[in-house]
Amino acid sequence: MTPDDEKFLRRAIELALTSRAEGDAPFGSILVGPDGTVLAEDHNTVLSEGDITAHPELKLARWAARTLTDSQAAQTTMYTSCQPCPMCTGAIDRAGLSRVVYALSDAQLDELKPSTAGFSPVPRHGPALFDEARAAVEGYYH
């Protein structure tokens, strides 16, 4: 962890505090270029926007995918107040960001939540109809 990493991580935590003060969940993130320029920043707006996907990490990954070239994205670092959830991790990976630095881990966050917090997993059934599904995908990735 460099002094710059700590500085940017503190900014992500400030954004999390802002989010909480505005009535949303306490999460914040920033995206930084290779020269230390803050390219974008955001905080959680799930409640205020009524959008379950309005996590700051996802919003910044989407911004990067729309705005940056692949080579530019590959030089960025996301700093975030908590470890990104699986939804956000998938978007970060797809956006091609270089790395993520986070303050609280999933396990640390879980320790701060009451046992009644969280979401029940939805049952998943599959795989099924392999040949039919394969026909739609086969050859796409070549």
C-alpha cells in the first residue's frame, strides 16, 4: 500500500460517508488513471435511484467501458470503500481495469451487519438444453 493508495482509499471512504449522509448505503469508489488523475468517482445510490444495480463500483466500471479505450482502462486503479460484490467484480473484469484496492473485506463488512441483513439466494437450476444453447454461442468467440 503506497501513500497514494491510502490517499485515494480515504477519498473512497469519504464518498461512502457522503452516501450514508444522503440516505443511501455507505459505499464509495473512485477510478484513478496511471498518472494519479481521478477520472471518475461515485457513491451508492441504490435507494435514492430505486436501482438495485447502482453500486459505485458498477457505475464506474460502466463509465470506463463507455469512455476509455481498452488500453486506457488497463492502466486504471479503482479504489473502493468495501470489497466489490460479485456483480461489481464481473463488471470490473469486463471493463478491463488494472486493479482494485479496497478498505473493508467482505468478511469484515459481514461482521458489521446484523445477522438479519443480506439476501436469500435464489435457487438455480441448470445446465439444461445444452445443444440448443450451444448453437447460439458456438463460433461467437473465435
